[in-house]
Amino acid sequence: MLPTPPFFRWANHMMQLTELQQDALAETFNISLGEAAAALSTLVNEEVLLSIPVVELIPAAELAERLDPRFTQSDRVCGVHQEFTMPDQANFRTDTLLLFGERGGMEVVRLMLGHAAPIGQITELEQEALSEVGNIIINACTSAIANLFRKEMIGSLPTIAIANNGEAILPKHDPQDTILVSKINLEIKAREVNGYVVYMMDLASLGTFVKNATQAFGLPDGA
């Protein structure tokens, strides 16, 4: 469990959650994103530090601006993406991403594979390995949520993309949509590697997510 609750930012004109709903959402992401750090630490056999999670409701058009500029200003971005649904919740869908700067992504792969080759452009083998890293970390997060909610969550196959900016990697949403974004920074301190796990869902999916979270913690609907 993370020592500090997520930082919430809600625009006044958007969906509002009660304090108890925010607490349930916070604890859900605490559990889930903590599993991401544990999975990454196991893969690279290094200590992984966590930032305070940030949970925001924002216009989809602002999504790219919310990425950490540390790995978008002078580095290409690699991202592993999976989409998750709940078979018994027809209106639920979430995009989940693992994002690294290209150099950071390659460092993670080489730590996992034990390679000591000089870092250059990412190879096809390293792309496949990074896709597997993303699959392991993302599924660690999502399995924690599924277990908490006692729901089955079905994931798509992971896809990997490498681009010159984060906007090119992010899943496409209608710019007019309002979406929830939950993100946490994962830092391999000894290697100066930073990455992000990001959840994105629209308001319909958020309503389903909040309902399941409040039920998981024994809170009444609409608490």
C-alpha cells in the first residue's frame, strides 16, 4: 500500500465524487499501482520508488499535456498499451499504459535480460521484451483491481509503440470527452529510470469503476 493517498484534481464543471467515493477510488489505485511497482522491482531486481499518484478528470484534448515532460522533451517515448473490459459490465472500458522514455525502456529490458550492450536504438528483440514487461506490469495492476472487485477483467493483447512525442502513443479519444486519468511515476533510483503507469477511462466507465470500488470497501451506493 502506498504511504500517501493520491492527489485528486477535479474541474468544477465536471463530475464530482463524494469524499467516501474518492477514498474508495484512492485505495483502489493505491493497491493497483503498488502492484505495478512490485512487479517492476521483481523484473529488474532493483528498488523501485513511487511518486504520489495523481488522479484527474480532464478534457481528453488535454491528455498529452499531462505527461511528464522529463521523458518527452529530449527522448523518444515508448509505450505499451492494453485495453480492459469487464464481461458483465457492458459500459466499462479502460486503457492502461506503461510509458518510458526510449532510453529508460531499453535500460529496463537490459536489466531484465542481463544484457550489457551499449544503449542505442531499440531493437526488435528489445521491443518484444518491452512488450512483455508492459504486459506483466499492467496485468499486475489490473489483476489487483479484478481481485478487489471480484470481477473478471479481460485484456487485449499488448501493443507497443515508439514515437517522438507522447501524444502519438496515447489512445485516441474524442477531444470533447471528459476522461479520468490516474498515473504514478515509477523510479528505478539506481539507474535514473522513470516510467509511468497510466489508466484512462471515460465518464461512463468511471461510474462503473466507482460503483465497484465503493462496493468492494463495503460502502453504500452513492456514499
